[in-house]
Amino acid sequence: MADPEDEGGTPSPFTGSNLYTFATLSHGTSDLRRPCIILSTNEGYRYFFGSIPEGTQRILNEKRVRFPKLRSLFMTGILDDWSKIGGLPGMFLTVGDITKKGLEVVVNSSKIAHYIVATWRYFVFRKGVEFRIVEGKSPIVDGKITVVPVKIGNSADRTVDTLISNKIHTQLQKLTSLMFPLDTSKVNSDDPESYTSDPSTDALHVHTKLPLVSLMVSASLQPSMNYIVKFAPIRGKFNPKRAIELGVPQGRSFAQLTKGEAVESKTGEMVYPDQVMGAPLYLPRVAVIDIPNNSYLKSTLESPVWFSDEHVNEREQYGLVYHFLGPEVDYKLFEYNEFIEKFPHNCHHVISHALLVNDTLMHETSALTVLKLKCLLKNNFNLPYYEDYKSLEGESPLVHKLQSCQAFDVKPGEVQLDDSFVVPHSWEEMFKSSIEPLGQHYQMEDVVNDQPVSLNNNKGSLKDQVQVITLGTGSALPSIHRNVISSIVRIPRVDNGHQSYNSIMFDGGENTLGTMLRTFGHNNKEHFIQVMKELQMVYLSHLHADHHLGIISVVDEWFKYNADNKRKLYLIFPWQYGKFLTEWYELEKQMSSHVDMTRLRYISCEEFLNGGREIEQIPIGEFERLYDSRTPLNLRILKGTNNADTILELYRDLNIQRVDMARALHCSWAYSCSFTFNLDDTSSNENTFKVSYSGDTRPNSEFVHTGRNSDLLIHEASLDNGLMEEAIAKKHSTVIEAIEVARQMNCRNLLLTHFSTRYKETSSMVFDDRRMQQEAQKLGEYLEKTRVKGNIFRSNFSGCELEYKDLNLTFAYDFMIIRLDEMGLQKTKYKEFLNVFPVTDDDFEKRKERELKRLRWVLKSSSTNDMNAIICDGTHHMFVIIPFRPTIVDFELRYQQRITYETVNTHMVVHKARLRFALVQELTQGFRSRPIIGLPIVILEINELAFFLRDKYESNGSDKPFIYETPNYAEVCRGPGKSVTGEDKDDVQEIGQYPTLRSTNPDTGTGVAFEYPSTKSAPERLVADISDVVEHFVLSHGEISYEESLGQLVNKYDIPQTPATTASFEYFDQALDSASALRILLDKLQQRLDRYGEELEQYEHSIWKQESSLNKKAEMLSRISAVLDERNDGLDLYLCTILERKAKLDVIDALITTRLYGECRKFLASYNDVIIPYKEEVDDILQARAIDPTYIPSRRRVYLIMTHSFLEFDRFRRLKHYVASLYKVEYESYIVFLRTIDQLYEEIIRLEPDARKFEFR
């Protein structure tokens, strides 16, 4: 999802403010081609019904629907084509990043669903996030909601071998389990981009060949899935006055009556709930019916399940029915209307059918951006095509057509329509509200009524007529401003005097087809059909999902619009995606007559490098044997089939002169390419056009070589120049690096794309050549200083004649259509860009507030107010550890920003730190890999730091001013009880919207927490007070009577019992139960702590007794230092080898002065590989010492019951073996060093004989 603070979006009916609300997310438009509805509850839980088409993620951002309480996806109908599930892979990846709770998908066929998910294995991988496929067979109960699956069979019938089918299904379940391992010992990825967590190149499941889906199930005859949703009755209103009249004592007895339990009155008589409770309130049920085609129509209409419950309460009858109908189903049939009339007379019916759909605008934020761009560059943008919304006419007022943002509130005894969020769109209104206030010279009629950009402009040379269409220009995730990456290049060609175009597509992120339809949907899709008929090649740069989840839809449409010709579609993919494509169409061709695989010409990217090498796939049976025996896969690199004939066909059909491929510096099997086209049929072949496409990559000198003298370079520019460390870590390019690649490539025309979604329209723009030169020099020096590989600014290519001022620089936007001779036009409009997309004071304030929110989030996320990650200090060339890591992982995933050297200067000031040796395990297992090649193994461990926000753009130096200098910010940073000047202050007043600061430890004043001002309503305050009662009960060890406290609350608030207050008392009941259970647990825990009290004293006493032996060992270390000093020459060679002539004095100093004991917490993050017995005893020790074991990732928990000195010296022993494994040389000082460490180890064993008992893994 987008940044939580990302502005934009439109009003939404998905907030769940009512008890139960059904709201339409999509209704079958160009953007989202299948229907999807969301059930939201007043507790924030959400359930999806329908399909998950491409574009679902983006519309959820647009409508501000958040994921944390997403419960289940209930897929309707059948799994018959990509349009129904195309948004599911990307949605799962994002949900996995945000919720960490996984996703449950209810389907009609678990076998088909597992096959579909198995096809994703090349590009979908998540650890610790469960993906649950549930075949809808029995009612699913979730709290107060019951969903009854209803399967309707196809009228035809066919069987498969059950034994073989079940066997294959079991194998697929095992395979998909490896895609979503529940081992949480490692985080998903150090890269916060959702789509860059790659399956391992040697993973067993990745290199397994799937069996034919037809052997497992007849996909064309699968049942259609429907649902009936039922709601639990609302408890009747409790009458406290009647209860008191009957002699019921206040307090617990009241709660028992509300739970349905009888109680005894003060007079000894029994009082029953029906005497003091009002009648329960019943809610109508909802049906979701999906009829994919006519073969399911009769079975659906005649099914008895819809009205089988004869004893249902009248108020629980159907109040709402959704009808999702396939295109061939006639909803006006007499039989269908007769079916509708069987439902209650007051029941709402909502129909989704292709003939009823209005292709209304879905992404209003993006549309407004395009409108502004249209004002700036009229001839380079089409306003997105859309249709006006028209309500259903001539039908009953209870019959509606499905429409996005249409909502129905389910209330006791009725369902109410709320269509207030269905807002008609008009370019004229958008122009008046957003463009006219800018005070520019744009005329509305010239912009709004302009004709679509021509696709047949023959002015200029053939090369000038090359046209680029940027369909998506964002990176990683679809956002409200930019969709994910895709571009089309139209290349003119002349054959026998006739001019035509060949179109090639570079990458195709999710919902690329939707953008094409919006861009070219005018005039009955005239231009869309033209581009589809021109499309002759699709190129995929690598396997990250944001680059290819939209390709299947494009290929499907290509089949549809080229059914009347014999054209071929060439697909140049990484070989894994070729496998995926084949596996997917094995399923889809069973249900679609337009799929013709013989018209697709697949060529592996490897064919243009080293003859088509790929990894051999093993049969599914062999996979199961290896899986069951836990045997690793032995990879075999195979030489692919010789596709020379297909490549020759490609050259001939597309008039290609040459194809060059380079390996991209991004992930495995990633490529950058160059294509050279002949533009006419003359024999000289001098009239050519060369286009180079980077894909995702760091600046690459090999790509510069293959793309030399290109006419057009399309290069990624994911990150701003100030985020170099992040670009290095994520293997992306900054803006200035991409510009430098174009200059060295000797390519005048540069199109920058693939921008991070955190940037707005103009934030990355740069046209000043002097500023470019300054940025290039600055980054070049930084990269040289930090010795990063691939410093493009230090490359020296002969024949590079271009300067920055010679470049025609263009920043890509969604919906942009630009000719080659128009490149560089943006530079002349730069001032207008700033006027139309101004950077306001509000933007600066929001940026400040966003940084402060991040600061608060960091403090809130860690009970110790600290963080842990390895980062690079580019000045000192060493690792920095900031305890503690889980906060950093959450921080980076939440805000899509890696903690880097810049972040250190921006967010924190170090107070205490020490140098120490690093274990190799810390560098390879516990933390991310080294940011800089050749970095020393000495690290700086930060023990104490403070959080501040320095000016990010002036982060070098120690005297820069703080961003926030207001008193309220000073109070936040300075701590409790201090004034701005640092003097003690009895009361810290709240200022503005900032929270009051309070200490979490009244005795020491350490730690901070935030209390926000009370703006709650009376029912909300009641809930808060109930929470206080429970908290006081727990903390008082049961001395406070919660019955009396509840009675006081009832008397305190004279509030009628609405659903909100009813929920409050239910919350109190649950809280009391939890409090009682917690009281018992605390008592047991106290007993255990008392039992181990003596052991704790002995443990602490043993640490005290070690001081004398530690002093002896310190003396021994001094002797080691003396020995090393005597052999200075050999020591110099040794240190230069290990530390690369850096920080050798720090190493010696660390060896002598490193502390040999410390607190347990300092060791928790350092010894992930130490596992010892006595788990329960140590748990209690850690608990008693207030050390939270959950600081360590699950299944890597560390238990410490040995002396610190042994652990400290074991660090040196491990260091010895690590050094010995890396360097096989034997200098005199090196040998003395190793021998001395051995002597120290033996001394430890002599002093601490029990140390031998502990095993190390």
C-alpha cells in the first residue's frame, strides 16, 4: 500500500462506520474488469466478495481502504481467466508486507486454486506469511458473521481419475507451502519494496515442472461459487431499572444477565434474562450469486438452497441480493425475473452485467494529474476515456445496477441504500475546481474538447515519427499518482512505399491493459484496436511482479483483436516467465476458444547472451521425493533449444537489424536490452533507429557499451539523488546516474521512468546542466570514497562527445504520448510545471509532520526506545549497529525508506558507542549483507542515542539547526519535566496538536510515551473508563471490586443503550474474563519467580565473583598487545590484509580495551547461534531481569546461562577461525596471534571447567 501519510484519494464508503455495510469496490470497467464488493463492520473488519481483478491494489489506495483487518477473500463464480484473479498475486504480496498475518482465500475448487498459485512460484515468495486456500464446503463462522458457501454445478459432466487427481493435489500443496514458509527466523526481505523479495535461484519448488492441470480436474466444468451471508442477532436492550426492581444486585449480576445467565435476587428468587432484556434485533441476510454463463443458469435458478431454511425469522429474510452475470446470460429472461420475484418484496437486487456497465472514471487522483499535464503539453496527453454514470431506468426502485462506491447498510429488519458516494465526473467541473484557481492562461474548451493525439502524424523524418507511450511510470507498487511500469514504442517502417508501424511493449505491470483502454478508448476504441493490431513484441526485463502482472491480459486482448489475421506475437522473456506463461495457458485454453499458443513466438533473453542457458526442471514426483526426504536440489544448467529460426523470423517480421542484451545489475535473470530497427526497405540499411531499455538496474558500463549511439534511451530513475545508499541497497539508479548513462552512451534523447511512488509530479525534475554537473561530481566523489562497485561517473568511454546541456531530457508520466522530435520539450515548460504543480508551504509542513510521525512511530514501536540494524557510516567505513532490528524492519516496510547513513544524520545523534569485533554470523545471518564491498569486520555498536531531525539536505557537520525549533517539538525531544531551556518544569502544557509527553518510568524518568488529548464522545469515554477499571483491577491484585466499579460507571453515564454502549459492556465482559485469566497467570508467574529467586541471586553472585579472573585476563590481553607490538612488520601485513589498511589502530585498541562483560541484552542480538539447555529456567531469568525474549526473532531465541567472559572469549575464538578460513598466509605475527588466542581459550577452560558442557551450533 501507499505511504500512510500519502495525501490524495477520494471520499470512501469503506470506512465501516455502520454496523455492517456492503460497498462496491469495482463494477467491471476498463480499470477493473470484474465486480468486487466489500463487507465492512463497525469493528473495522473487511471481507471481499467477487473477483480480485488487476488494479485492485490501486483502487484500494484511491478509496483509502486499509488492510490491517482484512479477514477473507470470498471468490465467486469460476476460476476461468486471468481477469478474475490478476490482482491477487500483487495484493497478497502487499498484504503480507503490511499485516504479516497472511491471507485466506475461499474458492470453488482448491485443486484449481493450488495449481494457479503454483504457477506464481517464479516471482512470488513470502516468509512467515500464510496463504490459506479454503474450498467452500461448509459454513464459515467469523465472530458474528456466518458465510454459507453455495456451489452450483455445471449442467455438463465429466470425471477425472480421483486417485491421480488427489495425488497431484497433494503434491501441489507441498509445492505451494515452500512459496509461503512459516519459518519466521528471517524477515521476508531487507528490501522494503514489496515486489523485490525473490524466490531463491536454487529453491526446490522453483525448478519443478507442473503436471497438466487436466490430469487433476476438468477446469471447464468446475462448479460456480455463491454465498449467503448471515448475521448474529443483536442482543436486546438491558433494562437496569427493571433489574433493580426485581432485586438484582448491581455489578456482576447485571453482566451475567446480559450474557443470558439467570441470577439470584437479594430476596433469593431467580431472575431470568427475558425478564430484564428486550427482544433481540434480527438482521436480514445477503446473497451473492454468480452465474458465469448459460450452462450454470438453470442449475442456479432451480437450486433449492436459496429458500431451504423454512424456520428463518421474518426479519432474517433476504434484504439484499447481488447478481454477477456473465455476458451471455440474459437478465431479462422471464425465468430470471421469476427467480427474483421469489425473494421478499422489500429485498434490494443489484445486477452486474456487461450491458449495464457504465465505464465510469475510477482513479480520480490520476485523472486530475493528467488534466493538468494536458494543459501543459496539449499534444502529448489524452484525457482518460470514461462514460457518464446513468441509473437503471424502467425497473423497480429496489433493482439497481452495480456501481463503484454504491453502499448498502444492513440494519435490524432492513437494508438501506446509500448512493451518496456515487459522484458523477466531468472534465469541465474538474477544470473549474482545479485549473482555473491556478490563474494560468489555459482555456477549458481547448483542453477538455481536444481530439485524441494522432497515431498517424507523418511529419518529419521516419526517425522523428517514432512514438513512445508511457502507460505506467511508477516502481514497486501501484499508487494513486502512478501505475507500475510499462511503455510502448511505435516504430515506423516503409515497405514498397507503404508506411506502417510496429509496436513493441517494454514490461507490463499490473493493469497495463486498463491504462491502454483509458488512453485509447475514445471513438469506439479506434486507436486501441490499432495499437493492438500493431503490437508485435513484448519484452520483459526481469521477474519482479511490478513489471509483468499485466502481460497476460495484454496477450489475451491481442488474441481477441488479431483473430482475423495471421500475425505472430514475439515474446522475449526471462526463461522462467516463459514457463509461467505456458503453465497458465494450459489452464485458460480449456475454457477459452481464443487462446492459440501456436501464434506466440517465445524467445529467452539468454538466447541473445550465451545460447539459451536455463536450469533443468524436475518432474513433480521427483520433487515430492526430495521434499519428503528434505534433500536439496542439485541444479543442472541446460543449454536451451536452438531458437535461431525463431530469431530470424523476429528480425524479418519486425525489420530488426540487431538485438543486444546485457545482464542488469539488479536481481538474478535481469536484463537490459538494445534493439536496432531498419526504418525502410532500402539495401543501404542506413536509415535505422536504435532504442535501449534499462529495466531495473544500477548504472551498468556493459549496458553503456551495448547501447552506444542509441537514438532513444529509456532508463529507470527510481530514486532521488539524495538517496544514493538506498539506490545501492535496492540496486536501482538515481536520476543523475541515469543522465550520466545517457551521456556516456552518446544518446541525446533520454526518457526517465520507474519513479518511486513517494515522489510527486515535479520533485525529481532537473534541467539545469550546471546543477547536473554538480550532482554528478558530488556523487562521483562519494561513490569513489566508499569504494562502491560500478561508479558510472568514473567510467571513461572513448568517443563520448555529449555534455549535459546536449541531452533532450524527458520525465515520463502515465498516459504520455510523445514523438522522438518532441523529446526535451518539457525543459521549455519547466516554469509552467512548477506553477501547475506548486510546492506549497503546506507541502513543507506535511513533510515536517510526516517526519515527526515517523519519529513517534519509532518511539512507539520499541519499548526500549531504540533500534537495531546494520547501516553504513560512509565516513568511517565500518558497520554501525543500532539496537534493535525488528523496529527497523517495521519502520522500513511501513514508510518504504531504508535506514541509511543519511537517515543517521537526519534522525538520530549518538551518545555512547564502542568498537568491537563482529562475528561472521552477524554479517551473514543476523543482519543484511555488507553495504560496501571490502568493509572491515570491526563494527561500531551504539549503546545510547537520541532522536532528532536534522535538515536532511544539509546533513554533514554537527552544527546544523533542527528542522523543528518550536517549543512543542522541543518538549517532544527533550523529555519529561524539562522546559525549552532545559530547566525543570512542573507542568508541561500541551501546544497545538502535539501530544503531551509523559515518562514511562516515574522513578528514573527514562522512556517516553505519548498521550493524545481526549476528544472522545461519551460512549467512547465509557469504553476508556471500563478499560481503566480492568487495568486497576489487575494492578491491584484483585483488591478493587470491579462489580462496584461497573455500577459507578452505569450511574456516571446516563446514556441510552445504543449498539455502541452495548458493545462497550460486551467489551467490559470480555475484559473481565481476560483480567481474571491474567490474574491467575500472574499468580502462577509470581510463584515461578519466587521459586527461582535463589538461582537468580546465585547467578548475579557468580558474575561478581568473576571480576578477579577478568582482571587477570585483561592483563593477559596486555601481554598479547606487547607481543604484537614486537612484531610490528608482520602485524602491518596482517592488518592490511584483513582491514585493507583501515582502522588498524582501532582494532588493536578494541582488542585491548573491549569490555569482557555486560548486560544480557547486549548479547541477545550478537549470539543468534548459541542454543543451550534449561529453556524454562532461563526464560524465568530473562523475565526477572526485565529482558523481553521476543526481541530476538522466533526460533532464533538466545538463552544465556553461562558467564559473559566465556562468551566474550568465544567471540575471539570464532574470529580466529573466520580469519583462518579467509587468509591462508602465515606471517610470524599472525601465528603468534592465533597461538595466543589458543592459550587464552585454554586458560578459560582451566578457570571455568563447566564451560566444556555447553554445545555451540
